[in-house]
Amino acid sequence: MKLGDIIPDGGILDDLQATEKEPVIRELVAALVKTGRVADSASAKVLKALMDREELGSTGIGSGVAVPHAKHDAITDLVCAFGRSKKGINFDALDGEPVQVVFLLLSSKSASGSHLEALAFISRLVRDEKFVKFLREAKDAADIRDLLNEADETLGKS
Amino acid sequence: MRILIVGGGAVGSNLVEQLAAEKHDVSLVDSREEVAKALGGKLDAQVLHGNGGSPQVLEEAGIREAEMTIAVTDSDELNMIVSLLGRNYGVKTRIARIRNPEYSGPSSKLGREQLAIDHIINPEVIAIETMEKLIFTAGATEVADFAGQKVLLMGFLVPKDAPIAGRTLQSISEIVPDQFLIVAIHRGSEVIIPRGGDRIEEDDRIYVLMPQEILPLFQAQLYRRVEKVRKVVIFGATRLGIGLAQRLEGRLGDVVLVDPDAARCNDAAERLNKTTVLHGSALDPDLLAEIRIGNAQAYCALTEDDAANVMSALLAKDHGATKTIVNLAEPDFVPIAERIGLDAAINPRLLAVNVILRYVRSGRILSVFHLEELKAEAVELVPSTRAPLVGVPLAQLAGRIPQGALVGAVMREGQMLIPRGDTVIAPNERVIVFATEKALPDVQRLFVENA
């Protein structure tokens, strides 16, 4: 699995507008709808699945990172959207700190291995505080994509 | 396998018990006549009274035929001699308990080769590493790892407002599918190997298998906030206490070590850099208030007195310490400590047994973690090519997987997978099974041919 492959063009938002959890998730789902990877008709249900997951424990895993995720029948292939917030998001994170970096992950109900693999990959990635700092300070979406591609190269091998 | 164990203390006798039950050919030597006699009557093994450093005694105990020696007497020196003799008798694998870092530490003047020991076991070091993991994982009461640390088995206490409390496993897995598997629920004195319809309740102790990366996501399902560990208070300037302080003082700002003995305090102060060493007793409520125990994320009672450890931990809890960890020499106290609200109990000897068992088990069994309280084990196994488990969807085996057992995880391409009914296991994939002691033999049969 490569992050570069599962984040479609247009799936990177370098300046999230919202500062609360649900509107941020909505912004990212909308971006995926625009790329065609999530059907417009399914977006409300997908959003609900993501929020149901948040009910069961915030996916704000600390150090300014959140990984909202859900599985839904309307999704065919594993897909990810990336969002960066300059203002910080109130994500109700485990450490109580605001979130600046969001990886939103969606997959089909039948995909089990790849979903977990992607989550684990992202979790390993964001353990590197320097990398998270680079993402926070990246110039624009293209810059962010370069960083993620680089991470695919280095972490994918290990 | 023919195994010679020297030293019939808690570690030795426990090992004999487990290894004999697994049909290994075990003999035990102890220099104390009463101990040898008592164990001889109790254990299913040849027990000899004699000096483990004597070639004659070891020959009598079968060292010539032994494939492994395990030297776990209280004396490092004797354990070294057993291993040296073992080498001279051609014993393939030699395991020995060595506590003194002057012998086995990084600055030791004795090389591995000179020591003739393949695996050095230091119960204190194992206990310290375990405590460190517990301290930095909020809510965790037990921790073990599998598949080269890729998979964690952890015990957690379910707090009152836990997001997953009150939900069935089925309803949880609909929302958070395939990230972790709850393998056991400990409720009061009952141990439940849960199925989808079972519900998680407040105050349950749950045992969870998960890829190590998932830990923070799982924690959030139990706790809404996790405090950063800033302060840890340790009672007892023992090997355990000082060793833990040494590990912690590099990682956090505020480590306090308390001991009622002035000489031990001085010794500790010399060996520690940033830790505050206090002469006093953690059984003194005034002292606990003075050191602001209420701000501590963890209190570790590591004296050699079980009763003092338990009492002081209760006091610390009462004064607001977030997590309490107690050293208990007496294994029977462990379940009681947890019942009265202490978070985790550490028994270095039992931990050492767990580690030694990992070296003994070979072939298809890669590692084992024994959960004394649950009377259950998590076992990492590799099925043989024509094992019943291989090549068919797990659902078809439902009738053959005994009650009290779960196929918990499969390692596929370096990644943990939570098996489902349609999962097909390939030969040589690592599988982690969780089973009660009663159910384990039947599960293991699924991993070998002609079962």
C-alpha cells in the first residue's frame, strides 16, 4: 500500500477552514466527492459512519494528528483524504490538544486487511514528530504530496 | 525435550510444573533438602537433593542427556557454574538467571562466550521493562507482545464513562471493524471468552489483541483523555526501584524514590541523577501529601514487603495517584490486589518464567504468555502444512475450535489480520491463539497433522 496511490488528485486540502471535528470531516468528505471517489448520494451516510466511529472514541491520537476512518458499502476502493489546518481543530483528541493534521480513511466493508494496513501505516508515519512538523509547515498541497510520496519510499521499505 | 533445572524456588518449580505438563522430560536439582523433598512429592519430575555445582549431582540428574539447562538458583555464581558445566557436558542450550550487572551488564568483564550462557535471564530487568510499558500506557494492567513486537496483548480496566462500555462486541465491530480483538473479559471472578453478543461493562478487565500501531486508537475507546506521564513515585530503593528510576529519569521530569532506610537512600542517590530520593515511608500519609502524590500518573510500590506494597498503594490511590503498580512476591496475592482496586501487580519471578518458556518452546510454538489470573494463555503458533487449520475457511472449523478458545490473529505479509469466518490460513503463517488452559490442547491439535 502506498499513501500516494490512495490519496486522489484533489484529495489534499492544505488549508482546512473548519475548526470543529464534524465540519472538518465534512470538508474532507466533500473533497473526496469532488474527486469522484465518493458518490455525492453516499456522502451523508459516509459522514454518519465517520461520526459514529468518533462516538466510540476520538481518532485524535495525540501530537496534533487525527485519523478519522470508516468502512462503508458505498466505497469501492480504499481512499484517503488529507487535511492540514493552520488554525488547529478541536478534535477532542486523547491528549486534549488541537489537531493540525488529518488523514481521513474510507474503505469498503469487505476490505479488512488493506484498511488496517493503511491505518497502521499512517500511525507509524505520524510517530515521527519531525515529519508531522514538516506536514504542518508545508507550503502547499503539492509540497504535502511530495512529503507523503517520500514517506512511502522510506517507510514502505521498512 | 530433556531439560535439567537447577534451583527449586518460585521460578524453578513453576517451570517444572509447566514443562512437565507439556510432556517434557524434566529433572530438578535443589540444594535444600526440605525443598527438594516437598517438590519431589508435588511435581511430576525427577527431583534431586544436592549441590547443583557438583558434576556428580548433575550427572545423576541426567546432564549428559540434557538438551537444555536452566539455572535459576538465588546465586548468580552457582548459575554460572551450572552453565559452564553444561557446556562441558555438551548441553545445547544453556539458560541462567544472572542478576548482577557486573557479570552480565554492558560493562561486564566476562564475555558471553566465557559465561557459556545462551540466554541470560534477569527477572528485575524484565519486570522493569514491563512496568515501563504499563506506566506509559494509560489504563493498561497487563502487557505482552507477539510476532516480534508487532502485536500487543494488553489488559485494561474499563472505566465508568468508557465509550465502549455497555456495548456488545458485535455492535463495536460494526463501527470499528477488524482493528482489535477482545479475547477475554474478566468480570468479578468470572472469565468470559467472548462472542459477538457479549457486552463490555464498567469495571471489567478486558484483554485485547491488536497491532501495536492501533494502541492509541484503542485507548480512546476506553478513555476520553489520557494524561501525559510527568510524575512517577516509587516506594523502595530496591533493585527494582532503583532500576525503574534509572529508566524513567531520562524520560520524564519528576521521579521520586522513597525508602525508609537511610543507607539504601544514600546508595540510591549515588546511582541516580535526576531522581529525588527521599528518606521516609510511603505508608506515612503526611509524606504522601508532601510529595504531592496526587499529581503522580503512577505510583510503584516495589519494596520486598508485599503487605507494605499493597497498603501504601491503597494510600497512594486514596491520595489521588492515577495508576498504582505493586510488586508482589506471592502470586496468590495478585488477584486480590486487583480486586481491591490496585491497577497492576508485578511478579518478577512469574515474568521470568514467561520469558524462559519462550526459549524452551520451539518448533511450531513460537511464544507464550501465561495469564495466571485467567488461567489462560496466549500462544503464537505456526501450523504445519497439512494441519486441519490450514487451507479451509475458519468457519468450517467452528465445531472443532473448543469453547474457551479463539483464533485471535494471523500474521500475513508482516501485518496483523483479525481472522473472520472466511479467512483461510496458509501453512507457515504465524497465528496467535488465546485459550483457557483447558481448551489449549484441543486448539493446538488443529495446528499439527493427523490431529
